Amino acid sequence: MRSNFIILNLKFGKWILNKRKLVFVDNFLWMLYKIWNKFLIDFILGTEIPAETDIGKGLILAHGGKGVVIHHHAKIGDNVTVYHQVTIGGHGLGNFDEAYKEANKHKAVSAPVIGNNVTIFTGAKIIGPVTIGDGAIIGANAVVIKDVPAKATAVGVPARNIIK
């Protein structure tokens, strides 16, 4: 029930964001949505999924999406299951060495791209410009900072592929 409410709120935000017919009305609705989203969804329900996030069909927020944080530039495919306390985030101007920055400069956005039919278990952190392939499994509390191929299972800190 709780996750359905969060998904409904996300769809409402996307509708307002993409509607853009009457500027004054759209801006007013967007302001109401942002207030509603910040206080009810973020503060009370503890979930942060911006309307700007590109999310495919069939997103499942297991356990009501408690503590889920998703970057606004992240791309999430169809039929993805996300358990509680998961972070799918970009990185800012943090302490990354030059080799890492050079290796990832071709990626336009520093946020993750999640494929179709992916399962992300409790407490996993997917950080930076990484790609998670279709059908991959991210284990509980894994910290993913490198690409995960399709149908692989990634576990550990930092995450390693254990099944290909």
C-alpha cells in the first residue's frame, strides 16, 4: 500500500512535469507537488524519488520503499525491484582520483543506469556513473562503484561479480 502511494505520487509529479500547457497553472501545481513530496514522501515516509528520475514500468519498492534514495538523473529500467535502505546516487565533486575521472569522462551524467529485471537488495549503494546490466542482482549492503554485467550477481564492499 505504502509503495503504491509513493509510485502514484511519482506519476503525478511526472504528469505535472511533462504537461506544460498553462505556465501559471503548471508552476502552481509543481510548487504544490514539491511541498507535498518533501513533507509527506521525503520526511514522513522516508523515501526520496524525484519526479525527474527516468523510471520504467513495474518498479517494485519492497517493504514500502523505506529509506530509498534515487538520484534525479538516474535511469531505471522495467520490472526493477528495490528493497529498503537502497541508495542509487550520483557523485559530486568528491575525492575521486584522476584515473577514475578520466575513465568515466565519456559518460554524460554521473548517475547510475539500471537495466531491466534487476533486483537490488537491502542496503545496497550504487554510486556514480555505473551501468547495471539486465537481470543483474545486487546483494545486500553491496557498494557498487563499477559496472555490473547482465545476469551477474554483485556482492561485497566494493562489490565484486560472483556469478556470471
